[in-house]
Amino acid sequence: MFRHRFATLLLLLGAAAAQTGDGKGNQYKVSFNADASRVHVDANVWVEGNELALFGVDRTEQLKNGQAEFLENIVLSDSAGKPVALTDKGEGEYLVIGDRRLSLSYDVRLEHGKFTWPAGAEEVSYRTDEGVMATGNALFLVPGVKMDGPIDVSFAMPPGWTAQTPWRASGAANAFTVQSRRELVNNALYFGWRVTAWSTTPT
């Protein structure tokens, strides 16, 4: 009996230790401007540790901080709405006082296609006649240590555009549920007119 209770206690303690944060989900809302030259991102996430990061950054001769050069107006606040300081460490890494829930907003200039990248623009972001292709690495500033799922992501785009992603649709238009940080940042996304293999014109 004692061994059974002790084993149960260990299981409960282990489950509690595996849980981090406040038990609430994480959210990102990505809003394109009228000509899709930039996006504004509003996020609400639990930040474990003390770092936010843009993953998959490729430093180039022209862009010493890689994709992070296109991030602007980064603003953080805590759950009480008070400003939170941010220190730019370079190459897409930012130091914050974490282990708490933070609201985050920033802009991303969608100018990646104007530059040469080691693995090509398709690994970052580029424009087409029908819309914008982008990787999650180019759009999402995320907790650097760990990020538990699920993550709710929604997109607001120019009229007639849709978002095509590998994620599970959550019910609302252009809204998705992502199971992990890895799935969030390590995927290619398309935003624009829905295009089929037989047509290159908006439908």
C-alpha cells in the first residue's frame, strides 16, 4: 500500500514538474497592411526563461542580423499592461525578464525577396504576382527556451486573400491551431489569391 501511494505521489509530482506556465494557450495574430508590404504581429505568450528569438536566422554580408533586420517597433508588456524592457543581443535574440506571460507586438517588413540568402528566398520570404510566401522563421518571434502548445494563430489579409498553411483550421476564417513551436516556425506559408495548378489568375 505504501509503495503504491509513493509511486502515485511521484507520478503526480512528475506531471506537475512537466507543466510550465499558467496553463493558458499562446496566441499570435498577424495583420497585413493594404499592399502587403509589411505585417503587424500581436502575440500573447508565456515566456519561459529570459529570451525571445527569431529562429533560423541567416546572417549575410548585407544583413548582419539576417531576418531580424526586418523586425521593427518591438513592444512588450506584462499581464498588468506595464512595459517590459527588451535588450537586443543581435541575430534575432532578445533578452527579457521572463518566466511570466507577456504581450508582444512588432512589425515585419516583407522585403526579404530583395536580398540574396544562403539557401534562397524560398527559405525566408518572397512576393509573387498572387501573394506572399513566407516561412514561420521570418514572421514569428517566440520564446527561446521552450514554448508549450497548442498555439492559436490567425491572419488578417487584404480582401480576397486566404492563408494556406499545413496547420489544422480552428473554425474561424484564416485561423489555425499549431501544436508546437517547431511546427510554428519550421513551415512554409502562403498568403494571397488561391491558385490552382491550372490557373495563375485570381479566382
